[in-house]
Amino acid sequence: MPHEKIDVIQEDITKLEVDAIVNAANKKLLGGGGVDGAIHRAGGKEILEECKEIGGCETGEAVITTAGKMPARRVIHTVGPVWNGGDNNEDRLLENCYRNSLQLAKEYGLTTVAFPNISTGVYSFPKERAARIAVETVEQFINEAEEPSITKVIFICFDQENFDLYSGLLNE
């Protein structure tokens, strides 16, 4: 059944006008490839400066910075787990990425949040498994909120495969 507060689109996350975009960051927070590199390039040096001040982030945790030159107000950086076969707490760590990012958004009064497909690129998390964890965790967070502070969560998919996976899950 479609959820009125959750959507999926195929788009460039750096161009979205939302309160917060989530960055699939690495532990050092200094930029990298994929979504992380794109966000750092589009946002400019302000993001890197704040990331240096923060000093890093552990897997499953989340931190927040300016969005620099991007239309979003903030960037929430979260470090997804590297897939190592599924027996190393990867599912729980990925859940934590989504939950901690949403909690941070709530604490900062950010109501619209856009997520990339965390850990499904170079970190090799199986896409279908990651999509299910993402959708279930976001739905649970929204449904359990005593006061619904998050009004819209958007899953931003870079590729058609992820778009189809998320669309299917959201229409179940």
C-alpha cells in the first residue's frame, strides 16, 4: 500500500530542494566517490570544512552539516556498512543509518529528507535487501513518531534497478 509520506524518484540528489539530503559518506567524511563525491563537489568547500571540524563518523551513525551551494538546507552524513556476507551486523548497521539520520533531521526541525541508496554502490550491499531495510526502517520511524515531524521522505535512485526495487516495495 503506498505511503503518503514516502516517495521514490530517479534524480540527482544534489539538485533537490528539501530540508536535508543524506550523504552516503565514508568514516573520514572527506568526500569520495559516488554520492559522497557528488555532494562534496556540488556543495563546495563549506561542507568539507565542517566535516573536518566534526572529524569523522562511525558506521551506522549520522552527523549534520551545511549543504553549501546546493538547494537543500542541510546534509546529513551517514556511514553505511560494507557488505561482508551478512554475518557482520550489516543489516542492523544499515537500519541505524536510516534511523539515526531521521532522528537527526527531527532534532534539527527538518521535515523533508532525501536518501540515496546507502551502501549499494562500492560497499556492495545487495540492492534488494538494502531497499527492504530502508523502506521498512523509514516506515517504522514515521509510524512510531509521537508527533509526525517528518512530513516527506524521498528515496533518490541513481539507477533504474534501484528505482524499480523501491517503487515495488512502496506499492506492496
